[in-house]
Amino acid sequence: MDSFDTHPNAIPRIWYDDGNLIIEAGSSRFRIYKGLLADKSPIFSTMLSLPQDTNETLVDGCPVVLFQDAAQDVGIFLKAIYDPWYRHV
């Protein structure tokens, strides 16, 4: 069972070892697949198609996108995209 189901205030854990993008919100990091994120969101599709900064800092070889949103909100958003059976109540 997902820890989010038993602890409503917990941040969903989304970390794919072979993911190619890290999203950071607060002190939480999520490692995901940028292609799937771009496929589900026109905003991310545009953002991820822009040329990357050559001085960009990488984490585990992945570019990092910083979010100003709360980590829990970002986790719920990503969980909804990456888990088709996920329902936040």
C-alpha cells in the first residue's frame, strides 16, 4: 500500500532510477521521465523543448527543474500523471 494512503500528509514518493529529469520542490526531489511529462502537459512540452543551459547543474546526470510549490502538491500532481490508478481524495 502506498504510504500516502495511510498518512494523508505524506509526500508521494516518485523516483524512477532510470528517470531523466529531477523535479525539486522544497526539500523533496522526484526523478521522473521528461518525455511522459511533456506528453501529458503542453506547458512542460514547451519548457522541455527549449535549449538547455550548458552550465546547468546536473544531479545524478539529470537536469533539475525547481518548483516553488509545496512538495506535497507537486507529489500529488506527479503521482496523478505517472500512476493512472491514483486517486487523491
